Amino acid sequence: MTNLGGAQHTWNSTQTSRLRDELMVGYERILATLPGLDGPGVGQIEVMVTAAQSALRESPPTWLSDAAAGALGRGLATPAAATDLTAAGGSGFLLFESPVTMTTLGYAGPAGVAPLDAMLWWSASFDGHDLHHDADHADLVVVHGLSTYVTNDAPWPASVWADSTLTDIGMFPLPLLGEVSPPHPDDNDLAPAIVTLLGLGAAVREDRVMFSAAGPSTVGSAAPRAVEVVL
């Protein structure tokens, strides 16, 4: 694993479109490797990567400052409605001014933990065997952890991210039915990320958040924005 920056970010809120474009190239390279892979999980990898691309293309990249992230967390009442996970959109791309947590995410390897610098999510349904994107009745949200770390644990070469500041270090599912209480940080290092995502959704649902434009947009993709005010 290689640390390409850790907490020392090399971007700001006006560069969100560039970060999105870099990730799109990385996902395209992953898809290009799949025909050479064998195994029952290859089809699901294709579903997840294709869904991640759709989320990147269709969702406004959303910049979240440290102050805004803190306000979202403080404003979250728990247990929260699980549907708050998608109140900000059935898919989304959220970038943090500073890593929202340090996580293993199952892929960070034995050498340490990876900074969670951004999250990408999309809604799906699970039939007991497979994930289905763009389902009529979604019952979970799939969240991709994005980091300035590169891991060699994936079935494709780390070089797929050679031109990307961020890399996809793995995904985790969250339920969309009923209520959800974020885990305690001592039990799950993803807790701050889950709190932030729920907090953003709750703030959007309750009209407690205002957005501002954040830099130029890529042709054919949603315009980037920044969380300006959290009430």
C-alpha cells in the first residue's frame, strides 16, 4: 500500500470535477481488466463499478468543509431514519476538506489504516445473492470508500489508479429500511463516515442546508457544489 497524501490534501473545492474525472478513468480501467478474471464474483464487480460510474456522472460532487461536517454530525438525532441515507440523493459523491475518519474498510492491509477522503454511494436492492443497481425498490445503499491510499489487495493492478488522486479502497452496505443508529467509533472506524452521511441527508430533508457553486463542471455531468451553511 502506498500513501499518496494522507491528510495533506492536494485539492480544494474548485477541483472536484477533476477528481471525478480521474476516478472515472480508474473505473474504466477496472472494467477493462474484468474479461481476464475468472470466478463467480466478477459479474458483481462489474455491477458495482458500473454503478459507481453512474453515480459519479449523475451526482453533483459535493464539497464538505471541516466546519460543515462537524455541524452535520452535531445536528443528527439518533436513531435516524434509514431513508436519510438517500435524502441527499439516491446516489452521491461527497468530498471532505480533511479525512472524515481513518479506516481499515477491509482493504487497508496490515500496515495501517487509510484516510477516508471521500465517499461515493448508490442505492440498490439485494436478493440474497446479488446486488441490483437502479432497482425499483431499493433496500440498501452501497457506499464506496475513497482514499489517497492505494492498495494492492484488489484483483486488478494498483496501476488502474495511476492518474487518480483518489482511489476506491472498497465498499460497505447500509440498510435503507427502518431506523439506523451509527456504531460507536470504538467498535467501527466507519462510524464518523456513517454519521456524516446520515447528517447530510437529515439536513437536506429538514431544509437545514444550503449549497453554493464549487468550480467548473465537466460537460455531460452534474455541476459541483459545496455545503455552504448548515442550520
